[in-house]
Amino acid sequence: MVSLCGRAVLQASRRSLIYAQARCKSYEMPDPIDHATGIEKRQLLAEAAGNDDPFNIKPIKRGPSTKDCPTLVPSAFDSRIVGCVCEDEATHVNWMWLHQGSPRRCECGHWFKLVYKAPL
Amino acid sequence: MNFMQMSMNNHPFHMVEKSPWPLTSSLGMIIMTSGFIKWFHYKILLMFLLGILIMILSSYQWWRDVTRESTFQGLHSKEVYMNMNWGMILFITSEVFFFLSFFWAYFHASLSPNIEIGSMWPPIGIIPFNPYHIPLLNTIILISSGASITWSHHSLINKNFKQSMISLTTTIILGIYFSILQKYEYNDAYFTIADSIYGSTFYMATGFHGMHVLIGTMFLMVCLIRLKNNHFSKNHHFGFEAASWYWHFVDIVWLFLYISIYWWSFN
């Protein structure tokens, strides 16, 4: 047990000490987009391409919102929760699940439809 | 979490993974505080040392993981960055109120001194520090370090690596110099924490400030290592920002300590 613990500690300490690091000779700081990776980088690239809401989390303005012409809600999944501010003066938000397929009507009469949008 | 899952999460928020560090640091904290009681009441140091060892190992590994998540996995999007900013603002606000309680105790005792301490402040028999000697030098050191950390931050934003390294190193050296002087001052003190309400409030306030300086210095040292290892870019360096906010906070607390405890109570 002691040797096992000792080995685990030794391995863990070695792992944190040895890792790749690089810096160019001129001591220049990296460009923020070059420096980033993962979701951070994809977000920065989307913004550089002019898309300031790459994850579609900002509120959207309703269109006519009828059954024939519903408000389109983008999602990368089969369903998404939609919050409808039914009237301009409304003091609360009405929430409902919206599923892939047929459009759905909020109790106030506005129609919504889920459209697929590839994930970032 | 593998890459596929990461790319399927179509949102900018960071869903943290399972981690042992909240558990181990909680255990470390309860052992450390219980160890304080054992230390203060029975003069047995062992439990405190065990607690602080667990705390150091847990926090080192927890923050190492956070560094990996942000720098190497890119999980800190703009929204995550903003939330961490708010986390640090709320943390420093809580620290302000922590120190406010010590100032409250100090002013409660000093503005209307009890008959037991001679109805005067400082109490009878207490020889306070001369605020124009080391405490004044300490004030100059901390204000200078506040200037040098700002110099470092502006250099970082302007992609000037060399200047940022030099000024951050300067800040750390000034922080260490402050701690050394404070230790020297404590060794030379004419009163202890057991000498009246003056000693109690003085060492409670300046002692906790000293602890914060030590922690802030370590925080800045971690930033220096991360800066050297290319972890920061000009608009993504939260660790650095948090460390500099913390340092400014410690700096401002010192100014209040100096004015109200060192200078105001010295006749």
C-alpha cells in the first residue's frame, strides 16, 4: 500500500513538472486566436467571421408567428426549451418544450418551429 | 470528456467534470481548523500541519486542473470568463466584509476606551509602533507594488512580454520585502496579542493582512510561471487579472490599517 501510494505521488508529481512549453525567440506574445483552443477558439473564429451569437443564446424577435409562418428556433438537438414573452407588457416568460417536426403553439397564440443548426 | 462530446455541447458554458479536490480540500479545511484549536489550546501542532498539507496539495492540484481546462482544453469561453470575473468580484467583496469586522472591533474598542484600559487609546502601558518608521516604508512598498502590477498588466495587454516579466518580478520582490519587514516589526514589538484589546485587535487585523500578502505573493508567483510558460494572451489572462485585483485589495486594506491603526492611534 505504501509503495503504491508512493508510486502514485511520484507519477503525479512528475506529470505536472514535465510538460511541453514553447516561446519564440523574439519574446512576442501570441495572437489571441492562435493562442486559444477548443470551444474558446471556435467562439473567437465565429466572432471574427461576423457572428456575434454563435450558440444562439440571445433573444430572437418574433416574426408573424402564425401556424403557416412560425418563428424559427435554431437548435443542434432534437428539442429545445423556448421562452415566449407573449405580449410587450408581459412581466413573465412562458416556457415550453419545442420538439423536432411540427410547429408548436404557445398558449398566447404564437407559433414556433425547431430548425436544425449544426453545432459550432 | 472527449472531443466529440465537447463539440456536441452547443453552448459556451463549462460543464465541469468529476473532481476529488472539493472533497479533499473540505477535509483539509476541517482538519486544519480543528488543528488550530489543538494548537492554540494544547500546543500540539501535528493536526494543523496535517490539515495544511492536505490544503496545499488539494489547492495545488485543483488549480493545476483549472489551468489545464482553460489553457490546454480551451473550455473557458467568453461567458465562462465573465462568470469567473463575477466570482472574483464577489469573493473580494466577502473579503472586504471580513476585514470590516476587524476594523469594527478596533474602532469599537478605541473610539470609546473602557475604564479597564485607562479610558485612553492606546491603553495604559502599551507602546505602539512609530508609524513614521517601518510602517511608512511598508506603505511605500505596497503602493509601489500596486504601480508595478499595473505596469505588468498594461505590458501584457500590449503584448510586451519582457516588460511584463520584469514588472511582475518587481511586484513579487516588493511583496516579499513587505513580508520580511513585517516579520522584523513583529519581532521588535513591545506588545503581544495577549496585551489588552490593543494587542488583540492589532495582531488580528495586521496578522490577517499579512496572511493575505503571503497568499497574494504566491498567487502572483503562479502568474509569473504561467506568463513565462506562455499561458496568457493579451485578452485572455484571467489568473493574472484575479491576482492583480487581489493584490490591489490587499494594498487598499493596508492603507486603511496604516491610517487608522498605526497612524491615528500614535500620539
